[in-house]
Amino acid sequence: MMYRLLAGLLVCCAAHGAELPWDLSYASALRDHPIADHEFMRIWPQQHPQRPIHQKLAEYAGEPIEASMLIEQPDGHAGDSIAQWFIKTRNTAQLCSFHPKRLNDPCKKLDPMRLQAAMRDVLHMSDPWPPKGEGLVAEKDYFGPGKPLLLNYFGYVSVYVDGVSLQRPIGGDEWKERLDKSRPATPEAGRLQQALALAMEGAVEPAPVAVAKPEAPSVPESVELKARNALIAEVQDYLSKGDYKSLEALRKRLLDPMQRTGSGVWKLAIFYNQLRRRPHGTRDLAYWTRMENEAKAWEKQFPKSNAARIYHVYVLLARGTTFRGTANYKDVPKEDIERMLASTREAMSIINTLEKPMLKERDPEFYKALLQVLPYTDHYSFLGVMNTVAEARKEFPNYHETYFTAAFFSTEMWASAPDSVDEIARSAKAVRTADSDAMYARVYWYMSQMSYDDKLFDNSLADWSEMKTSFDALVDRYPDPWNLNAYAYFACQAGDYATMAGLLSRIGERRVVTSWGKRGADAYEDCAGHAGDDTSHYLSDLRETAKKRQLRTFYRYINYAAQTRKDGKYGESLRIVRKAEELNRVLFNKPSMMVQYHLGLTLHALKRYDEALQALSLGLQSQPNYAPAYFQRGLAYEALGRRDEARGQFETAAGRMPAEITSNEPAQRAAEEQERRTMSAKFREYGISF
């Protein structure tokens, strides 16, 4: 009970300390968020009920706190609390870090606007993905035989900004490198660290008290970031006050396509992103009633406002996705799926009324809103995404957000083909405009942040030579340091140190840490260390890297072709297996049974039996003893009514069947066992002994 008493003490003493609506026992966070009973972070607050942050909060004697964020986590040894407390007042912003062994370390000065923007980002982040099964096991029998201690969460984040409070556990993927590298990357990988890097960009270390030295120089202020944060703050201020008249006036001004930041980003996109991020994740129905009433109040005051209705759409979308959560679709309770669909159907009913009025106003957000909602409806498909992008491209070819949203929902995580993101990046150039040549770089820059981490050229189909040309077009039109730094960062990622060195010389002191990926300043320092490297092997290294990536892509194509065929999407399966066939020629310069076998299966499913026979025959040239290929040829002959030839193929297949299954991988073994049962049944039908 001690931790409950401490939480009560914090509330009762708020008048004398930091006035923040947090429960540092984290009992409410544990109640409202999915975290298993035997997770370490469930028992940790009870093991350490009295922590330095309690005293620091009670002793706070500064200006009234307008916004704040607390990150608490155990250290890696004794489990003692490490805390980072971010404080924003009317005139100041600072970061105070606490550890039992360093309680008196001075605080760092921060930029108030940047800190507030970072806190808003954290507030609107969705819950971290719950682990699949038990996830990461720390100690196998910690709670008794068969009762392991789990380590899928490693801290808590508490936020108070814009009058809204949130507390939740921190997922293992949200901070630096994942705890379990065997798990696939998730959308939130590194996202909390990235938000904190934004908050601390340009932080000023205080000078030691005993030595009279000036403060350490800060990184030059990013004009781009300052402009973005100023607009974010303006929109958030109007929203929090319910000042819809000012929101209408601001949006009307930003409809002008020339309203851009120095890097060329649409200010209208920043405006709408704040509307979309306004709601935060909670299952509290009363909260969603309040949010809907807020949207309806805007609609009532401005009945013809398209912005108000888009805001209503984003509130409904946030409500639906909150109840859906981030678990695999099959693991989400049926009632939560129904709640999601009810919300997105309502959102779609609003969107369906907006096409004509928004096109009349020349507001490109219509298509982005449509693309945001579609993935959470019953009607999502990559073909639907591409059709929407094609329509948007005719009307608003330069609106970056359309391509960004389409690309995000076209990754393999959304069951799209391995080449889908690349198709969208390339499609952005289809209409020749002032922005089109730069769009390839912009799309992959965005996807690097959202999906590919710091390994764009390993995890995607991005082509550096194409991206380099695209970046040249981007910085030619918008030579802002924000863009130049990003260009240098990606040149470094591609190993093109000569290009990077030239850009670093051009950048000079105008460094923008935010443009250097999730590692920020560390990435800049590492890359700058390669500026003088010998680049004579650059092209051969690039070719070798490209070949390795092509090989990974080849197997991704094959797997996707098999899955789409299994799902009955035969046209898509054929499209992608043909791409695998093209890549096979580049990599191996000869037919491959793997490709031709899958091609034969897909053509058979399409009832193109003669073509299936040709594909399988081509595959048998490289692997003449592969029994399943003869069996599939037999099925093709049978479908054509040529039973004698079918019998011959089945007999050959039976003679080449291995005596036993040798695979030890459970899924592969099960698949081979099923295949043998299917073949045996057909052999018996033809009287063939096996």
C-alpha cells in the first residue's frame, strides 16, 4: 500500500510543489494498458515506491508549469530509478535528470516551442504493440516453475500538455535498439527516442558552478523547425481555446499552394496534421464524446466548413484505431473490430460528402483523409490505394502528404507487395510539375523515418542513383539546410561519401540534427568521420550492396506470390512472380525451379494450363528430379483432358518422391506432409503404387 500513499502525498502537496495530475504508482496506467501480470514493469513500481522524482516534484519552486513530461525507467543493474523530467513554463524550458547517485546534476536549458511540440507528439502516440505470446523472457522461472519474468516494457512515460494528461508503459521498441532483435521491426521502433531528440535538439549544458566559463555553444537554430513549431503552436492554441474563427481564417490562407516552409513543405499539411493528432488514445467513451462534441461545435459555428468536417473524420478515425489497438488483426477482440468499423464507416460517410466541395476549394487534404481512413475499413486494397493516388495526382500532383500516406499504408506490414512503396515513389513523377522530380526523394525520406529506420537501402527498394538525382532537384528548388542535411545523411547511408563530403562543405555550420535520422547528432558525427574516406571502391561496393538487396527482394517476391495465390488473388500473384522471374534473370542468368514452379501454380489457378506446362518444363531444366513439378504437370494435362499424359507425369513424380521428409522446421514440415497426402491421393486414383 505504500505506493498508493505516496501517490496521495503527491496530490496533497501539489500546492507546494509541481502541480501535475500524475499517479506515480502507475496503478492507473497498468489498469488502462495491456501489460501482463508477470511483466517486470508491473512489479517495479512496487519494488521502488520511494524514488527521487517524488521528492523533486514536491520540492519544485519554479514558475507555474504549463506542460511537462516524465520518463522513468530502471537502470540496468540495481533497478534504481532513472528519471528525465521535462518542464515548460511561460518563460523557460528545461530537462532535469535524476539518478540516486547523481541527484544534484544541473538541469539543461531547452527551447520551449520545440519541447512542447515533442510532448504533443508523445501525447498522440498510439499504445506500443503488445508482445506476441510472451515476448521477451528475462528469467524463465522467476515466479515459480513455468512462470517467467517478462521484459517487453522498460519504463513509463507521463505527459501533461494542452490540459491533457497521459501515462502509459514504454514498449521495448520505442527506445534506441529493440530489446529483442529477433523480432521484426514495428512501426513504433525508436519513435520515443526520436521525439526526445527533437525536444533536446540544441540543449545547452549549464556551465560548472566552480569554474566561470560561458555556456557551451548550441547548435544553430533550425529556421525550418522554428517555422513548423510556430505554426503547430498556433493551431494547437486555437484548438484548445475553441477559436474556430481563427482556424477558418488560417486554413483559408494556407490553401494557397505557395504557402510553404523553407524546405518546401506545405503549411496546409502541418495545419491538418495537428487536427489529426489532436485526439489521443484512450478507451474512455466519455473522452470520445467530448472530442466529437468539439468537432460538432466547430461544424455548428461554421456549417459549410470542410476543415471542421475533416476534423470530425480524424476524431472518428482516432476513436476507431484506439479500440482496434496495435495487435495482429486476428488477435483483436471481435467487439473492438466492430467498434473500429462503426467509427470508420461514419468517417467514410462524412468523406463521401466532401469530394465536390473540397475540390471546388482546391483543398488537397480530401484525398489524404480518404487514404487515412480506407485501411481501417472493409474495403482496403493496394489497388484501391493506387486508384486513389491516381485521382489525387490529376488534381493535386504536388501535395506530398498524399504520397506519404499512400506509401505508409502500402508496406508489407499492410499485406502489400514488396514493390508497392517503390511504385508510389515512382508514380509521384508521372505528372510533370515543378515538384515532381523531387518527389522520389521526399517519399523515401518520409518512409525512412516511418518504416525503414536508419537502413533505407537495406530494408526498401530505394535506388540511390535515382534518389540522388531527385535530391538534386529538391535542393535546387529548396536549398534549405533542412534538405541539404537530409541529402548528406542519405548519401552517407548509401556509402557515397564523396557526395556527402561536398554537401557537408556546403552546409558548413548550418547543421540540422533532426535531418540525420533517429540517431541525430551521433549519426552526423559518425558520417562526418567518413568525409575523407577513399571512394574509389564506391561503385563496386554499391553494386554489391544492390545485389544483396536484390536477392532479399527475390525471396520476398516469391513468398508474396505464394501468399496472394493462397488468398485467391491470382492476378497479383502472377504480376509479382513475373517480377521475380525478371529479377532471377539478373541474379542467376538461368531459369530457376523456384520461380517457374510458383509461376506454374499461379497459371494453373488462372486455368492457363498450356502456359503452366511451359513454365514447369522450364523449371525442370534446372532441377530435373523435383517430383512436385512433375505432379503439377500431371494436373495440367489432366485439366486439358489428356489423362494418358497426366498418368505418365504422375508415375514420374511417384518415382522421384523422397523416401521421407527431412525438414525440421515445423511449418515447412507440415506443408510437405500435406503435399505428400495430396499427391498420394492422386496416385491411388490412377492406380499408381507409392
